[in-house]
Amino acid sequence: GLVRPLTHLIGQSDVLAVREAYDLCHRNPSIAANVIATTLIRTGRPMSEIERTASEAIQREVDSATGPVRWLAFLAGIAPLLGLLGTVWG
């Protein structure tokens, strides 16, 4: 629902097409749509600023997607230590 309409809008460079692409991203919520919408806000700015914005948006999405996994990694790291503590205590 996002790729085909965005592909159609890419060829157009007017402000209305950018606004329509931004609205399309908000109607189809996903990680890719969030990153694209964030970079569309910077349309017309220098490419380095757009790339930095995209990189920051990607990092935010990665952090939010991997948040619950961090607890699992923490628990997996601490489990052997709890086993060792139980052995020493016993």
C-alpha cells in the first residue's frame, strides 16, 4: 500500500507531491513510512542534512524495535552469574 503510490510520486517534484507522499506515509504506518516521512520534512534542504535526518530516524526506529530484546540479552548475560551464585551459596 505504500511502495506503488510512492513510486508514482517520485517523478513529481512539486510541493503538492511531497505533501501527498507525506500524508501517504502517515496513512500507512510502518518503520519505512516513518523514516520516509521524516526525510520528506527536509525536502529542499542540503543533501547532507537529509542524510543525517534519515540516519537519525533509522536509528530511532531500530532503538524502538530492539527495546524489548535488550532485556532478553541482559537476562541471558546475568543467568550464568546467578547460577554461579547459587553454587557458591550452596
